[in-house]
Amino acid sequence: MSIYGKYAEYLPKILDETLATIKKIGQDYQAKTGQKLYEHLEGRVKGEQSMTEKCERKSLPKTPEAALIENRDAIGIRIVCNFIDDIYTCLDLLRQVDKFELINEKDYITNAKPNGYRSYHLILKVKTPYEDVHGDTPGTYYVEIQLRTIAMDTWASLEHEMKYKHDIHDPERISKELKRVADELAACDVSLQTIRQLIKEG
């Protein structure tokens, strides 16, 4: 039995529909400004095993209610932008979509995590034509979105790889190096943003 229950069949559809909405936002923005809003867009439905393990870690029951309401990342999307300003532009445009309600956001770009991680996280409540765990049709589902620059995304991929490798030699040194590189990449992101602004003004 799926931890998502009968709602499992709706999750890929909601993912595809949400991705399509974001793609349309990007197309409209490019048509209006001549610039790309983002460089990469990808999404996934969290695997049942991963969701089961998350419920166990959080001492939650292994039920659709826990998987889809207590945890809000069954559907996840990553938007990778070229510049920091594009992230905040994207946020503003997402806020204007009628079927999206932004219910939580964490700015790890302005306030990086101690290990150097930078990204902007938000949880959307999305109106859908499908029944939800409350029995409502149309129903609402949660979608987690992470927005990063290319530099932030590259760093996060490397840090993720380290987190799940248990036989790393000298992990303390690697953690220090990762933090140093994170700060350097953040400085590069700011410099690139400044250069872009100068080009626009010129």
C-alpha cells in the first residue's frame, strides 16, 4: 500500500501542471523583457520509501495525511536562475498566480545556513481539480519550491553527495572547504549581479 494512498496518482499530474504554469511564467517574462527568467527547471514526486523514512524520522504515522499535510515536500520543484535578482523576480511572479498561495518561505540567500548553504525555499498551497486528503474536490496540495543560482545549485549538489557518503576521509576538512567555497561563490554571485546592473545602466 502506498504511503500516499489513492492520492498517489494525482501527484505526478499536479507536478506537471505546476511545472507548466512556471514554464508559462518564464515564457511570458522572456517575451516581455527579452531575458530568460531561469536557466533550469526540474521537479520530482518524492519516492514512497523516502517519504516513509521521513515520517519515521519525525515520528509521524505512515499515512497519506502525514505524507501530504504534515510533510509538505511530496511534490518538489527546483528553479535555477542565472542571477540573484532573477530569484526574487521569480518569487514576485509566483505570488501573482491565482491558484498558488504562498504559505511559508525561508530566505537562505540573505541568511545562509551555518554550513554555507544558500537557497530560497517556499511552500505553495496549490488549487487542483483533484480530491485531497480532506475529501475536498477541487482540492489543495502542497508544493515545495527551491530557487537557487547556478553556483548555489552546484554547491548544494556537492554538499548533498557528501551528506550521504559515510566513508569520507577527513569530513571536518571537507566541511570547512565547502563553507569557504560557498562564501566565495556567494561573492561571485553578487559580483555578477553588479556587473549585470552596470551593463543595464550603460
